[in-house]
Amino acid sequence: MTIRRDEEAVVLQGAASALSGAGQVVLAVSGGLDSMVLLDAVSRLRSRASKSVVVATFDHGTGPHSAVASAVVQKCAAALGFRCVTGRAETPAHREHEWRLARWEFLRGISKKSKASVVTAHTLDDQIETVFMRILRDAGPRGLAGLFAESEIIRPFLGIRRTQLEVYARARKISFVNDPTNQSRAHLRNRVRHELLPAITRVRPEFSSDLLSIAEVSAAWRVAMSGKAEGIGQLLAGGALRVARGDLSRYDIESLRNLWPAIAARAGVVMDRRGTHRLAEFTMKGHTGGSIQLSGGIEVRMFRDHMLVQRWDARRVEMIRNSRLRPVSARAWARAETQ
């Protein structure tokens, strides 16, 4: 099969745009079609020194296909002259978000060690699916930006449809591994990809465009919120975030629901919708000395003139739990607070 020059150029230009101006890069290659196209396209950029590209592949340990995919990536990377780093899940996971967390922990570790940017092969179809899934999960405008949100991750194919990569792969005779879990309807993304989106698109052909418009507006909104949050909060040693109560006093509860995720993001904290609503309520009605715990191991404490966003202090949580059973002396509290 042949490919038109303009079709091929779209893929190659995407890869080139990701690498232009970047130093060391880590290519996240799973062995699937999209990422193997990314690997091939990068290899064809003659001006690109192979020593500045690291290929990273992660074996989720979900079955023989996972090990085969890792082996295919390693073999292909070696043939193209790229160094390949591999990882493997210590314990097999069974849920999508667990796979994602394990994979990204591995990729970020390689990125930090190599002082490199991570490059993925996410496509426009991935963005459409992501936005739709977040709508189903009742995400707010921050989450609806999806992959259009500002990020340190480089996604050169985000403006390219999956079908375009399929044409490129066939023309280049690229070997890849089909992951059987991609067909399982047990996973929401597969139900969205194979059933829900096709069904809705048959009735409303412009549905995908509508989702992308929502994402674009939401991404712009995130930028605006980040600007408002820029001067709010002070990062402390250990990753805690100190937020002056006076800086929040002029906002109503709806504004706080919009602003808090942007403030918390400065400390690397990702807030879900329920947590955002709880924190906005706590900001308006909480009392000095009070605290709330949010998902992800986050605690927010209220002081006289500021609020503190931090990871849960296990000793303090245990002290609170024990205090419900027996009195705790002021001295014991003081030790727990200062240790």
C-alpha cells in the first residue's frame, strides 16, 4: 500500500514539531500501532541524533501479549539505534486507572533521571474519548480540557486522527502488537470507543467536533484560572501549600469551586469534583482548628489567618482517631505537631 505525500508529511511534521527545541526526550512506546508509528517517524528525522532519544516501554504484566509487546519495542528500538529502557509492574493490576498510574510513575522516573521530556502518541481520537468520559463522570470545566490542558507532556499527534496513523503504518509495514484488553467492554474507554461514540455519531455526526469545542473552551478557561491563582498560595518545604485566608475572602462559593483546583495544582494536587465542592464549602464555613481530608491523601487545615494544603500526616490522623477513644493531653498534641 502506498501513502500520499501529504498524508505522510502530516505524521512526520507532527514528530518533528515535538522534537524541535527539545533536548533529551523519552518516547513512551507501548508496542501498539500509535506509539510504533511515533517511533518510526522519529527515526526518520535525520537531523535528530539518536543519543538524544530514549525509548521507554512498560510491561503491565497483564498476560503474554504484554511481554510480547515489550519485546517488540526493545527489538525495534535497537534496530533503529535507540537506547531502550524497560519497566514491569511489580503486581499485575486489573483496572485502567491502575495501569495508567503505574505506567506514568515509570515514565516520570525515566524523565527525571534523564532530565528529558516525555513524548506520547496520543491522537485526536484519544482526546475525543477522554472528554466524553469526563462528561460521563460529571467533570468540571478544568477536567473537560482533557489532553488540551497545558502540560509538560509532549503530544505530537494530538491533532491527527487514528485512521491517519493506520494508513501510515500500513504503508510503512510497521509491526505492532494488538492488546486484547483494548476490545474488552469491561473498560469504560473501550465501551466509549467501540459502542457509545459510534452510536451517537450516527445520530449526530458533529458530536466529536462538539466535544473538541468544549475541550478548547475549557483549556482556555484553565489558563485564565491559573492566571488568577498565580499570586495565591506559598509553597513550603515538603510540598505543603500555605494559602492566606484573606486572599480567598472576596470570592463566593462558586468562584472558589473554580479557583481551588488551580491553586492546588501549584502543589501538584489534583482535585476531583467532590473534593473541590467540599473544599469550597470548608473555605466559606470552616473554623480555626478544623480540617478535612480529601481523596488522594490530601488534608486541608484551617488556621487563624491561613489554610494549609498538605499530604496526610499519619501520626496526626492517628492522634485524632485515638482522641475519640480517650483524652489526649495538650503536651501530646504539641509533640505530634512538632515532630
